[in-house]
Amino acid sequence: MNIHKIEGAGNYPIYVGFDSLHKLNDLLNEGKQYSKLVVLVDENTHRACLPLLVAQVEKIATAEILEIESGEQQKNITICTQLWESLGAAGLDRKSLLINLGGGVIGDMGGFVAATYKRGIDFINIPTTLLAQVDSSVGGKLGIDLNQLKNEIGVFGYPQAVFIYSSFLSTLPEQQLLSGYAELIKHVLIADEAYWPTLLHIGKPQLELIDLDELIAYSVEIKNRIVLQDPYEMGLRKVLNFGHTIGHAIESYSLINDPQPLLHGEAIVIGMIAELYLSHLKLDLPIDTVNEIRDYLFSLYGKKNIEYFPEPALIKLMQHDKKNENRTINFTLLKAIGEAEINHNCSAEEIAMALKYYNLSSY
Ligand SMILES: NC(=O)c1ccc[n+]([C@@H]2O[C@H](COP(=O)([O-])OP(=O)(O)OC[C@H]3O[C@@H](n4cnc5c(N)ncnc54)[C@H](O)[C@@H]3O)[C@@H](O)[C@H]2O)c1
């Protein structure tokens, strides 16, 4: 069988590989008997992924399909209310199963809806974007945005299982693929110096040239190893937030103000470059290393125009970051590639310098 099995922190299996959907068949046929199955999709995963799933997993044909509109703007309480109502209208009881078929938005919000409906029903994740496959479908963070604040409302909760079938990615637009790749790059930067030359060698990822299942399993294993040690983010798990303090503020600002908002991974790339500069200021990360990683990221993502994003608005958004304590803005920084340190506070002036580093970099 072509499959990797990883024991997810929180005690659930994560299957990666061509045969992962066979495991879903086994779960539905031989595991717990569910009173009802519901598949949550958006219009893209309905069109591109559901037919593939139905073809491989017999029981999906009997499931109710719930569709929401795609996009980060949908990850909010209004859509959750609609979903809870739809689950009720479909007659879901506590022995039902919600199947999240989609990217990080479907997984985060579907998981949250399942974890709170009738005090919690079972759910599984079938991630269909690279971002969700290498990162968001595992780790147990479920939630939604509150107004412009990213993931402000949520709970920790675990799926029954995660099934990662990389063939879903064949229909994913390149921009979305690259967005997901940013989280894999983050995993390398915080945890595996030895892999950095491989990333440089791969350059822009081309699906047909890389062993996707290997790469996805590698990324999931890094995340899972960290989550296993600190499932509720009391300390160590904060390393996974590298790039996200500034990145989430950039993403939030862009969501409200840009006609074509930055994708999550694109915002995190900007956040990583700025936070690399903070790592130079606070931890003496050599500027040559900062520049080397920046140039690599520019070669994949280009340089985005964020000069008109007002600093005070960004700082205000960062003040809501969940890592903060005592009203200071808390960062995960890098001492070296593969060596992340949590709990560094940076001033508004230092953050401004980091944004200036991004904006003044030539590409
Ligand atoms: N829970 C966590 O630990 C965690 C970690 C990282 C990111 N996130 C969250 O994940 C979200 C971003 O996830 P995302 O990038 O997957 O976004 P997404 O869910 O919005 O998906 C991106 C787009 O791709 C489309 N799509 C999905 N699969 C497809 C396929 N196979 N073919 C064609 N189109 C497809 C979707 O319809 C959508 O338009 C953010 O909300 C972010 O906060 C959560």
C-alpha cells in the first residue's frame, strides 16, 4: 500500500498517500456506524474534489452535501450559524459525522462547527489544498475570524482521522499551491536546517517533479512533533507562529482593503521576511542569512506592494495576537535556520524597521 501513517497529537491517525482514501472506506465500513454523513464543501471542492471522493468512497454517495461559498471572508460566525441550522434541518444527531472536504477555511470552520454542534459531533478532514495538507488539517486548532481578527474565536478539537490524498492538488491553481508551500517553508525554517539546501534546490515547486506525498508527510511530521509536545500552545507550539504575528496583521488588513486580498500564505511570506529582520535585530541572526532567505522567498512569491498599509493599523491588529501577554507584541524569532525561539517582545519602532526592510528591499 502506498501510504504513510502518522499518529496525530490528540490520538487520531493521519494517512498520507495514494491509498489514503481506502482507509476512509475502511473507517466508514468497518468503524463506528454513523447515523448520518454530511460532507462540507465550497463551490470549488464541490466541483473538483467531490466527484473524485464519491468515485473512491462508496458511502459518500449517501451523504448529504452542504456547500458554502469559498474564501476567507466566509470564515465567520454568520456562516457558522447557517451551518448549525443546516445540520439541524438535515436531522444530524450526536452520532453523525461531518466530513470536511476542502482547504483551511473548510477545515477550520467545519471543525469548529462540528466541535460545538450539540456539544460536539465527530468530524474528519480531507484536505484539498496544499496548505491544508501540509499544515492546517492537523494540530487541532479549529475556529473562525471575528470581524477582521484572524482566528479570534475557536477551540482545540481533534478529528477522528485525516486523509491526505495529494491527487486533489491537480486542480488547485498555482497561486494557491504556492500559498500552501509557504507553511512548509516555515516548517523548514523553524525546525530543520538540514533541509534548507533541498528547498533551495527545488526552487519553485512543480507538482510533476516532486514526490508530493513525501514532502507532505515530512511537513506534517514536523508540525505533529511540535504539537505532541505542547498541544494547547502553552509554550513550545508558539514556534509554529513564526511569520504569523506580522503575517496575520497583513492578511487582515489586505482582506478588508484590497480588491484582491493576499492569500494566507502570501501574507505569511511577508511576515516571515519582516520577522527574519526582527530576528537579526533581537537575536543576531546574520544579515546575510536574512537576505538569502528573503531572496529565495522573493524568487517564489515576488515582492508585494504593502507600502500603503498604514503601520498604526497593522500594529493595532498585532496587539490582538493571541500570543501576546501584558499588552506587548510577542514574536517567535529565529536564532538560526532550524532554530526558533519563542516569546520575544518587539517595540513598535522595531516592527516599523522590519516593515521598512521589506519595503526597501529591491527585487
Ligand atoms: N488550523 C490551523 O492550524 C491553520 C494553519 C494554517 C492556516 N490555517 C487557516 O487556513 C486558511 C487558509 O487555507 P487555504 O489556503 O486552504 O484556503 P481555502 O480553504 O480558502 O482554499 C483556497 C481556495 O482553493 C479552493 N480549492 C480548495 N481545494 C481545491 C482543489 N483541490 N482544486 C481547486 N480549488 C480548490 C478553495 O475553494 C478556495 O477558493 C486560513 O483561514 C488560515 O487561517 C489554519
